[in-house]
Amino acid sequence: MPTKKKKWQSLEGVVTAIERSLNTISGTSVVPNAAVPVRGSTKTRQVDVLVEIPTGPRTMRMGVEVRDKRVCRRPHHLVPLQG
């Protein structure tokens, strides 16, 4: 019996597709459900969508957390990721 996708899983898929369509830089990767290192630790955490964009000698990494909320998130809710 096929299982029905939960609403948040569908939303993650939509966000992943949007990120892929917006990125026109060669070498950019969009990875759903990626594990990223926790700053100052050997542990990892899961992000819903990881966007990696090559920018010369560096790679910019942006983690996207998908939330099914009706309230706009404020900048103090943003968490920096380092890897």
C-alpha cells in the first residue's frame, strides 16, 4: 500500500525544485535532506535543502529549513552554518 506524503515533505520537494530552477551558476548543487557539520563540534545536523554555490576559490553553502508556518520568520531565528 503506497504511503501518502506528508504536507511538509511535499513542501520540501517544492523548495528543492525552486532552488534548482533559480541557480544558473555552473557547478551549483542542491541537495535535499543533507547532513551538515555543527559549528565547534564533530556532530552533524540535518537541513531540509543544502545549496552549494562555487564562488571562485570558495564554496558558499546555504542551508534551508522548510517550515509550514503562516508567520514570517525574523532574522534572529536564522542560525549560521559553518563547515
